[in-house]
Amino acid sequence: MTQLEFISAWVGGALLLAGVVGTLESGAADVFLEATRPDFQKISLGVAGIHNAGGPDWLGGRIEEVLKKDVKRSLVFDLVDLPSLGIQTPDIGNGMGAGSKAIFRQAAEKGVSVLVWGKAGMKGTDKEADVNMEGFVYDSGSDELVGGKRYVGSTSVVRLMAHRFADELVFRYTGEPGIARTKIAYVAEQGAARELFVMDYDGHDTRQLTADGFLNLMPQWSPDRRFLIFTAYRNRNTQDIDMIELATGKRWTVISLGGLNITPSLSPDGNFLAFASSHEGNSELYRLDTRTKAIQRLTVNPSGDLSPSWSPNGRELVFVSDRGGGPQLFLMSSSDGSNVRRLTFEGDYNAAPVWSPRGNWIAYVCRTHREYKLCVISPDGQKRMQLTTGPGVDDSPSWSPDGRHLVFSSTSDGKSQIYMIDADGKDIERLTFQGTHNSAPSWSPAS
């Protein structure tokens, strides 16, 4: 079950292929998402190779491949192909010899701002053999080596070494954490059950978290990345909100009120949990103080309310309500549910909102021409853009912690799979290929 399926059931059988879309005009203008780009021009960066310092032939090539993809996905760097510029990069060692300096000068003359290279070696041949990797950074602006990192671990963490080096590069040039070591939680079909899984942000190293044979849906991360909170269907009549600790697998129930308890969302500081519950007869939004366990009702409306998402400063919630007819997005104060105002007016179906980490956009599922796609809208409602097009249903958007990407599920290839897209709607990348149904992705905070 996806967020669309939740909401379709909640609005009383408004199925995915329901009638003609009625459009309400608003003042929102379609714009190009220039604001989601970094405030500076991309930095040209070339990878001069990860050279073999003793070990299997695949070692350096695998690290280099992962590093290049991480650098490109960061959207901070413009990855340049050094050989196409006539720059040949033999083993430049630690970058201190005369030959290395000649390569540096040549790269600078060709407009390459940063050169990155390294070397990797391995002692032993088994899976737990020690791998040593060293990474180096040359900056043409300062004409000097500005960084060097050494990583040690087993062969099982070779990809992690590359991810960590990529994150070091992003932090050095932006002062912000990189996303290469982030994780994505999601739901996968296992027979009649839906179980929780977690994978690296690039779709590798998948790990199953639950195996109880029930429906475990809509995972959301805690701010410290230690826990996932999610909706658990143990039978047709019980829908609780559970939490699981990733390191140990320990699991417990957080919310077990009568009726439906769904769409949990933790505040940025982790002190509050917003969720929807029908225990008082109608689907309303509530706030749990995670320290005192006190529950506060936020909405009082004869229509249904669900799917809350916190603003980065924790002061507001965006949520879905059918109080305007069909599902639309609304905003309100997170402290007491006051200052409610409608955000979306275009289209008759807008759902599954999620606030960007930078606070400047809210991504959501929009229905246009009977198709369910991803849109973004500014919190003041003045700017709006549709991100995805094409066949299939796009659902459950979730922002990367740097605000430059979204992950979402889509049936564009027939079965529900998970994809990544840049925040301006470019460069869609499929992340999952196993199984027949993968959905409800949630991107972790940065490490």
C-alpha cells in the first residue's frame, strides 16, 4: 500500500482512475527551480584514477567508479573527463614529484579546478582482508595539495571508503555534509506481506529490517538515523505506529489508539511525532510529545486530515485534507494547529507532501490529466513546478538531506520501483531492480 492508496481509500473510494480533473486557477506561476541549485557555479573536478598499490585488479577500478558517480550526483562538482582534454594521468604517487606538478599545471591551464586521485592496496585474499586506501586533492586555485585522507577496512566496506572520500570533498568545498553515506529506507513486497528494507543512497547494499509477515508501511527516519518509525498493520482492524532500532532490530509500539494510526512524521529535533488517527471517529492530526508521551489534538474538522510533514524549523506542518472537496495541501502551526490555510489550488488531487530541508519547497503528488506525478510548490504558494512526466504513477517523494534530490516510487516500468531525480526534474536514475514492488522510500538525514 502506498500513500496514494491510503488517501484513495480515505476519500471514500476515489480510485486512481477517477473522473475528469477539475482545475482551479491560482496565482502560482510555473518556474524553473533555479533556487535548488547551489549558490555557486559547479566546480570542475577531474578524477586522475585510483592506482593499484598491491591487490586484485578490480580494487582501484571499483573505488574510482563509485567515487565518480558520487561526485556527479553531488551536483557540487562538474565531473570532467581528463583524457578528452589531453591530460594523461599516470601514477602520480603522492603528488609531490616533478611529473605530478606538470600534470597539475596542465589541468589548471585546461580549466580543471580540482584534481582527485588515490591509491589502494590489500593484504590477504579473503573477504576480511585489510584494504588500505589513500585519497589526495589538488586545488589549482591555491596551487597546492589541500587534502589527503587514509581509509582502512575490509573488502566489505570498499564502497563505503569511496562514499566517505566523496563526502569529504563536498564538505571541503561547501561546508555542508555530503549525501554519499546516506541511506534510503523503503517497503518491499514479500509474498502477502510488506517488509521494511534499507539500502545505500545509490541502491547498493540492501538489508531487510522486518520479517513478521504483516504490512509495514511508510517508514520515516529519526533525526539521529538510529530509528525508523512506521505504520504497522498486524490485522485488518489494528493499525499501530511502531519504531525499530536499525542497529539491533529492537521494535516497539509508539501509538496504539483505536482505529487507524497512520502517516507518522518526527519533528526535526525528534521531540514531537505528528500523525493521523481515527480513534475519535474521524481522521484527525495529533502531536505526541516523545519525552512526556502527552498527545495533543491539532485538527478539528468534519473532513479527513492526514500525511503531516514538518517545516525545517519545526514551526509549521503541511498536511493533506479533503475539506476543500478533494485532497489538497494545507499549512498550520505545529504547536496548536492554528493559522490553517490552503496551499494548493491547481488540480483536484494533491497529496503526500514533504517539506524540503532548505525550507524553500514542498514536494507532493499532483494529479494532472489523470496522471499522478511529482510537483513542488513554494510554501507561500507563489511558485509551482511539475517535476515528472510520462507513464505510470509517481508516489511518495522524499528529499535528500542537501535538498538537491528527491527519491520516489514509480510504476513507469510496469512494477513499482524506486527512483532518484534532481530537484529540478532532471537526471532520473532507477535505484531498485529486485522484486515486484518497492515503494514508500524515505531518505535518511546526513551522517
